[in-house]
Amino acid sequence: MKKICLFVFTVVFTSFFVFASSPQDKLKKAVILLNSGNSKAALAEISDAVMDIENTMSLYLKNLTRVKSVNGFGDFVPEEGWVMQAGQDLNIYFEIYGFHVFKKNGNYNLWISEDVVITDASGKKVFERNKWIELKQGFPYPLCPVYLLNTISDMPKGVYNYKIVLHDMVSGKDLTKTLKITVK
């Protein structure tokens, strides 16, 4: 009788780990692993749960800002507003959130591309680049801090619409933001 109970417990306990698929199940599994002293496996389960949660989100931007300089993620010196002087470089910084990730070879991978279209006040395209930036990156954990910096030099005087189109190549979703920039 003891062997049968032990066998049933083992099958039920093992099946919990094999079939854990929702983020909630993965977090429960992580707690069990952590309580049993297996911190590394618990962290892997938590990471997979975070990836699953991230993959339910929509693409969005934070800190879309004209900057003087950038030292790293979230570490930048902002410029005031979207009016600049002719001859000054246009540096646009933004952080990307809500992109989807996939797991491959133990890494959490993202794939984002950016198109940029600049039109003058009449609507004429003065700059256009598809896949101007393409970022394929792998991280050991799914919380991947991602920012982009766009730099344009020698913009003549005028009023421009600066359109950023981000493509999350994993989810197939896009995000478009248009900025009005004045060069004096």
C-alpha cells in the first residue's frame, strides 16, 4: 500500500512540473523548487513566467526625448522640446517595452526593427530608411532593457514630421509615433 501511495504521489508531483504551462503554474513550481533548495531551477521557472507575461503585453515607448547625450539605458541628458538650431545634431532617445521574446539556447531573445520617415511641411519625404536599426539580441533573463538612439545630422531649417515605425518581429506587431520637429 505504501508503494502505491508513493507511486501516485510521485506521478502527481512530477506531472505538476511537466505540465506547468501558465505563468501562475510556473511561479508555483518556482516556489516549490526554491523551498527544496533548487534556486537555479526556481530562477529558470520565474524567468519563463516573466517571458510569458511579457508576451501578453503591447508594444509601447517611454522617455521619447530629444537628448544631448546618452550614457546607457535611462541615463541621458535631455534637450528641451522639439525645436533645434540648424547645424545641431538631432538625437532622439526612447525606451522600448512590451516587445515579445522567445527562448532559444537558454537565452531570451528579442528582434526589433525600426523604420524612419521624415517629411517636410509639404509632406515631401526628405529621409526614409526601412530597417534603419535592426536589433536581434539575446539575454540570460527575460527582462531586457532596450533603448534606441536615432541621430540625424545637417537638417536644414524647416518644420518636419519625424515618423518612427517599430516592428516587433517576434509578435508581428508594429507601433508608430510621429514627432513634429522644428529646425531654426
